[in-house]
Amino acid sequence: MASSAPLHGSELIDCARANANKGIEVASQRCGYGDDISTFESELKKACASIGVEIESFKDLTEDGAYSNKEQGVEIAPDTPNQL
């Protein structure tokens, strides 16, 4: 469902992330910016900056982007259950 007014702050970030896999056009519509994609992306950058997250573009919110939920690191586990 599209917002009736343009979202800002954390609400904008949440909405954009929820719709990131659908593309920037859909996310812009659903976040209340309609076809004004440049304003949508500009406001999204401001919202992310306000919480200390730097993004270069909307694509950074997608699964492969900088703001994804994937954690980086190494999984450490024993070779066998006997080595627990």
C-alpha cells in the first residue's frame, strides 16, 4: 500500500528496505514519492545519514548492497560432534 504523504526518517528507510527487491520505481511509489525518484533517493540518503549509515544509492538497500542483513565473518564449528 502506498503512503498518502512522503515518508521521512526511519519510516522511509523501513519502507524502502521492505520494497527494495521490487525496484526503485515501486519503492518510490509506496514510500509516497510517486514518480519523483530523484527526490525519493535524495531523502533516503538523508534519512540513512541521520542514523549514521552511508549509502550511495537505492541499490545499497538490496540484498547484495551495503545495508543488507548479511553478517560478515567466519563460522567456527568442530569437525565432528565428538569434538564438542
